[in-house]
Amino acid sequence: MRLWSRTGIGYARCSREEPHWAALGAEVAVKLFQLAFAYLRHRPLNTFLNVILLALGVAMIVVLLLFSAQMEDRLTRDSRGIDMVIGAKGSPLQLILSSIYQIDMPTGNILLADAKKLIGHPMIKTIVPLALGDAFRGFRIVGTEHSYLKLYDAKLAQGELWSKPLDAALGATAAKKTGLKLGDTFTGSHGLGAGGGEHEAAPFKVVGILAETGSVADRLVLTGINSVWKMHEHHAENETHAESDEGKEVTSLLIQYRTPLAGASLPREINSQSAMQAASPAFETARLLSLVGFGVDTLRAFAIVLMASALLSMFIALTNTLDERRYDLAIMRTLGAGNGWLFALVLLQGVLLAGLGALIGIALGHLAAQLLGMWFNITQQMAFTGLTWVKEEFWLIAVAIGVGIIAAILPALRAYRTDIASTLAKE
């Protein structure tokens, strides 16, 4: 028995009497693929619209996946090892954003004398003080102790750490963007943005440059707390109590617990019995992610609408193509093509549309993420890149292919049930 299928590209011969079934099956599969592609190419505008509609939905979801994954990873990495932040009363989220992520203004300052009362507390393992308020070309100047570097496993790439007032060590990104090198001097300005008054009377000297850590430390100019105090001295009488704590302030304290049980009682103790405020990085980060997640969910819903529209558009296009090609399909049946081959032909068109849309969407999503990351880089915000891959993208490709199959299943069934006699009679 011999089956002949007219493909429009050529003829594929299938014979049960021939010994090489695998080779013949591969030949027929190639012919089906060529014919399906030819049908799609025959209507380029419809094919383009269907592919681009699905690609836009996929691209948007890819950007959201990359953004969510990298943001969560960055927030988790920057807050790692910090159990609690103590600062001036105000917004707990603002305290966390300013003290850990360095992306907001502080809630205020606290007295150094009050901060020192916590030294030796039985529930506290380590205290890392911070003094904030100034920046250099958008990179925050942070007065702190060498123990701050241990939070991010930061190591020196060049030079040494600060040891004298107005010595500074630059994070890898800060050094790269500002162009500062060992021995260079610079002056800080008040606030995070441009236009703040510069402290020309207290220039910093670069004594060290840190190796890249992939954390918030890369974007900081680190110095001693006494450097920040010296930078803000405006009256000579301040020198008379340089060795005392009178009037001196710090912005916040980064705390590590000695025992997990401290999380149940220490924040409440500080909030109720002092003029300071305690905030939990884990809780506030989760709240921040939920706030960001609302916007992400909204965009994701819009992307799903685009994909649903692509499904409907592909269904209409495949149905119209089937109506236009009913006579061709009937001729193929008379030449020996089975119902299963016709079903596979229409189904393959849907898979090709979806597969092409998915691949283009993945590429567009990564390109958009990379461009967005370049903009973040210019504005010195969170590091973001499109040159990475998240495992959810595999599922996204599978979903896109599923959309193509769903769109093609009804037209494919109609092709499967094509009545040769009635179709040829109509012609």
C-alpha cells in the first residue's frame, strides 16, 4: 500500500512495503514542517501580528521575572546578617531603606550616648554604627567602623582601610563611576542629590578601594564616624569636647542578635523604653516586596491579557487559513494523506507561531531588561541586568507553546474531519 501526500513543496512518499520507516517518517515530518511554514509565510501580515502579540506578552513577563528575582536577591543579600536596625523614631521602612539599602533619607539622628547604652546588652552580639547625610556625586558617604565590611565580606582591592579622620575607602562601583584613585581628594556635599552645599573645608583622601562584592557596599564611600563629625564641625568650640560624647550623634545602629529569642523582646523594649526606634529588616523587606509586588502583579495581568489576545488571534487566523485551504486539504486526502497528517499540519502551524513568538519574546524581554539595567546604572540605582536566566522562563516557553496548541486544536479537529466528497463537490 502506498500513501502519497501533496505538500505544495513536493511529494512525500510513505510505503508500508519499504523497510526504512524511520527515514520515511522523518521525510514526511520535514515536508509537514515546510508546508506549515509555507502557509504561515503566505499571509505574512497575519503571521507577524500573531507572533508579535504573543512576543510582547512573553517579553513583559520575562522582564518582570528578571526584575523580581534580582530585586529579591539583592534585598536579601544586602540585609543578610542584620537582625535589627535602631534609629530615630519615624517610618520603620524608611529606616531600613536608608540604613541598609542606602536609597532613602534617614529618619533623623540619635544621641551617641543613648547608642552606647546598648553596648554589652546580653541579647546583642554586635553593633555597627552608621553616620549618614552626605554624598559624593550621588554615592553616599557612610561613617562607620571596620566591622561594617564583615557584613558583606568586603575585602580591599587596593590601599588600606581608613585610620585617620577624612580617610575614605571607596566601593568598587563608586570608584569606577567617579574615577577616583588612591591618593585623590574630594569633598562631600549635603544630601544625596546634586546641588547640596559642599564641605570644602574638609576634603576626603582616598586611601583604599574595595573589591566588588555584589552588595550595597559597592556603591558607598566608607569612612570613620569621626570623619563625618569633623566634616560638620562649623565652630571651633566643638573641638573642646572632641573626646566627649556631648552633642555627638549617629544615624543608626545595625544589630546582630546573640540569640534568636532576642527578636521577641528586644525591639519592644527599645521602642517602649527609649527615644529610639527598632525596625526588623526581614519584616520591612517583606512589606516592601509586597508593595512592589502589587505593581508587578498588575503588569503581569496585562501581559496575560496580551497572551490571551494572541491565543484568540491565532485561533481566528488558523480557522481562516483552514477555510481558505479546505480544497487543498481535500486534494491531499485524495492523494493518500491520512486524517492524522492533516490534524498534525494545522497543529504544527499553531506550535510554530507560538514557538516563534516565545523565542522573540524571550529575546525582547532580556534586551529590555538590559536596557533598563543600563538606565539603573546611570541613575546609580539597584544593579539590574538582562544577561541572566531564571528557571521560570522554561515554564514560560512551555506556556507559550501551550497557547499555540490550544489556539490550533479546534481548527486541527476540523481539518481531521474534512469530508473529501463534499469539499470537492463545492469546488
